Amino acid sequence: MVSLVGVIGLLVLVTANTAIAAVSTRFFRQRLDTDWGSVIYVVLVTPVALLATTLVISGVVGLGANLGSQSLALLVAIALPLVLGVSVDFFWMPSPDEVELPDTMRE
């Protein structure tokens, strides 16, 4: 039986990892000029950041629930937030090409 604190901790973990995935996806899409470069960085670098966050939140802070298997824990803590974060950036945020940035050149 999972306790209420474990469920809340798991929701905190998934929310934090989703935010990190969305921000890192947006960062790589804005900074890299190629289409495939941002995809490769999101797939290779973002899960490492999510794993570090998962280790800190579930290990050091002690939040989260015992899900019973390692594969289910990786699916819930890393794969689900990665998919949610990427979908937030692609479907709910405007494309980086559509956003106008102010001119920051100083004379």
C-alpha cells in the first residue's frame, strides 16, 4: 500500500522532471541551428539531468513511493516526464522561429 506522502512525493518528482525536460527542450531548440541537433541533445542529455534530479529528490530528500520494480520507476520518473516535457514544448509553446526577441546590441 502506498502512503499519501509517497504519492505526493511521486507527483513532485514527476512535476519537477517534466519542468526540467520542457525547459531543456526549449533551450536546445532555441540554441541549436539544426533540427536533428536539438533532438539528439534532448534524447541524450535531458535524461541524464532527469536521472540526477530523481536521485536527489528520491534519495537525498526522501520523497517518492516504492513502485516495486526498477523498470516501472524509470518509466515513471524519467520516460514519462521526458515525453510530457517535450510535448509541452512542441504543442503548447510557440515555435522558436515565431518568437521575436528584442535587439540587445549596445553601441
